[in-house]
Amino acid sequence: MKVLLRNYIESNQKMIQEELTKHFHQIDIPERLKKSMLYSLEAGGKRLRPILLLASYEAYASQIEKTLHTAIALEMIHTYSLIHDDLPAMDDDDYRRGLLTNHKAFDEATAILAGDALLTYSFELITNDQHLTDKEKLYMIQLLTRASGPTGMVAGQILDMEAENKAVNLEQLEKIHLLKTGELLKFAVTAGAFLGNATDDQIKHLQKFAHYLGLIFQVQDDILDVTGDQEKLGKAVGSDETNNKSTYPKLLGLDGAIEMRNRYTDQAKDLLKQANADTSRLAELTDYFSQRDH
Ligand code: GRG
């Protein structure tokens, strides 16, 4: 990774962490619930979604305080989704990011409640953001609900469950990924641009970019399952999470998946070039999504 991008990612990771910690000091939550929420929030996530939101905002404006509540609300929703995804009723995983999953470190009921609490608290965070107008708050909540709920991530999750052990073609696979992981990435890009006062046309244009970014993220995730350093990925030795699932390498072969990732990366970066804004950071992040090793 280029040094400047690494500095950008690391300094924003630090800022996001500080913002998260600050909020947890301010709210009165039963101790066990707080510990369980913080356990997963501080378990070493890359913070890609809030960083993407900041980079999208910075293509249009510079007063980043305006994005912070929305950015950490998004990270909370992502974290809730991982906690619930790991539960015995879903993927039944014992490890995530090299640590015990939430229900293994605590217990199943606590993990369910920690996920619920992160989901609901994320909306409260947006409502109490003093940097946003009421209209902006309402729009952020509407966008985030659409991206994370039954028309977005949760829809993707159930389609993914239903596709297990079934033959799935490329079109179906991409639909699942665009809902399950792509919608939150699209939210990050859209929210950042909207809060930065981008025009409707500029936002629509960036949403086309976000479509490719979601696909790049997932193709690379599948490629890493085949080629990645499993320890670096935080996976338990001998685990194979893709056993009963369709993946890009299974459908296209490893070389075909790499070719597709590279093609999507070119398409995403071409769209950024035509975006009529300073999208250099977004272009660097696109390369990072495409080349990441964990
Ligand atoms: C339970 C409603 C519900 C939804 C779960 C996103 C999701 C939906 C499940 C995650 C399953 C999974 C491992 C998908 C692969 C892509 C993905 C989201 C990876 C994790 O995202 P990163 O790499 O995670 O941004 P970190 O650990 O860096 O935060």
C-alpha cells in the first residue's frame, strides 16, 4: 500500500476509534451489554465503510465533523451484522478477525442483544448529531434503513442463506453480494457525497461507481479465501467458510475471478475520472479494495 494512503487509513481509523470511545463514555448501558458491544467494535475491524464515507465527503467538502456520527453509525451497523452472521443460527463461526466471536466470548443471548443494541443505537447517533439539519438527519436515516434493512443487507443475507448448497449463477451471486455487502458501501459513498453538498447528478454518478466497488470488494473477498494468508485474515486453521457457497473462483476459476476484479476496478476508476470532483482518494481506496490482503 502506498505510504500516503496508509497514513490516511491509519489516521482515520484512529479518529473513528476515538469517536466511538467518546460516545460509549457518554451513555449509560448495562455493563455486560456495553462490554459485548465494545468487544466487537474494538476487535480490529478495518473501518472501511466509515473511511469510504469520509473519502466521498472529501471529494466535495472539508468540514469532516459533519460526517462523524453517520460514519460511526455505519460502522455499528456493520458490526451488528457480523455479530449476528456468526451466530449458531447463521454461519455458526467460532472466530472472527482472529478472536473468539461475540457469542463465544460472551453467550448467545448477549451477542444477539449486542447486535440489536448496535443497530438501534446507530439511528440514535444520527438523530443527536448537532452538525446536521433535521432534513439531513431524516435523509441519512432513510438511506441507512434502506441499505441495511429488508431491501438491503438483510435481504442479501436471506438470499445468501437460501442459496446455500444450490447451483447459483453469476447474476444471482452478484445480486446477493450487491445487497448483502454492496448496499452499505453504496450508503457510505452516497451519504458522504450528500453531506458534502454534491448535486443529484454527482450523487447518481458516484452510486454507479459504488456498484462496482461493492463487486470489487466481494470478488477480492472470494479470491482471498483461496489465495490469502488465513492467519492474516483472522480465520481459524482448517476453516473453509465457502464450502457450501458459490464464489467467483468457483464459477469462473481463480484467473477468471482475478480478471473480473481487474475489469471492475478499471470500470470503477473510469467512472471516478468523469465525476467532476476531486476523487483521487476514492481512486486510491478502489485500488486498496481491489488489492487488499485481509
Ligand atoms: C446478519 C443481517 C445480517 C447480515 C449479515 C455482511 C453480512 C450480512 C455478513 C458478513 C459475512 C461475510 C464475512 C461476508 C463477506 C464480506 C464481508 C462483509 C466481510 C467483512 O467486512 P470487512 O472485511 O470486515 O470490512 P472488518 O473485519 O474489516 O470490519
